Amino acid sequence: MRSAACLLIAVFLLAGCGQSDTTAMNHKFEQLDFQISALETINSSFNQQHFAQLTQRYIALVHQYEDKLGRDEAKRRLTQLGDELDTYCLACTGVLYTEARRL
């Protein structure tokens, strides 16, 4: 009876670990999305360097979690950010689209 209870507790703990990884991943993407959206202002032409840096961080984050996201989701995220940055940083959009095609 004790071993069954211990096994049940272990299963619940392991099931929770997988969700925390996904939660942590989503939190990192949300933080980066917020930083990018903060640059999308009238003065965005002065933020080209920051857009480029954040774009590279976003690409690195997608590659870090590529196994967890899956190929289609990783491509979708890169393309979606490229669409979003199209009016703010054309070079960043090109880099994102190129990276999405590589996946």
C-alpha cells in the first residue's frame, strides 16, 4: 500500500515538472515579446540596433525550445514576429523569414 502511494506521488510530481518547463518557456517568450513591443513606437527608427539584438535573442530562444515547440510552431513564431516587425525593422524581418525557411 505504501509503495503504491509513493508511486502515485512520484507520478504527480513528474507530471508537474513537464508543465513547469512549458510555463518557463512561455514566460521567456512573453518577456521578449514585451521588450520588442516596447520598442514599437513613433521613434522606432532610433531603435534599429535594439530591434536587431532582440531579434537575435528571439531566434536563439526559438532554437533553444525547437524540440518542445515543434518545427511548425517554431516557423510560425518566427514568421509572425517577422510580420509584426515589418514596418519597424525591415532587416530584422528578413532575418526572421530566412531563419524560418531554414527550419
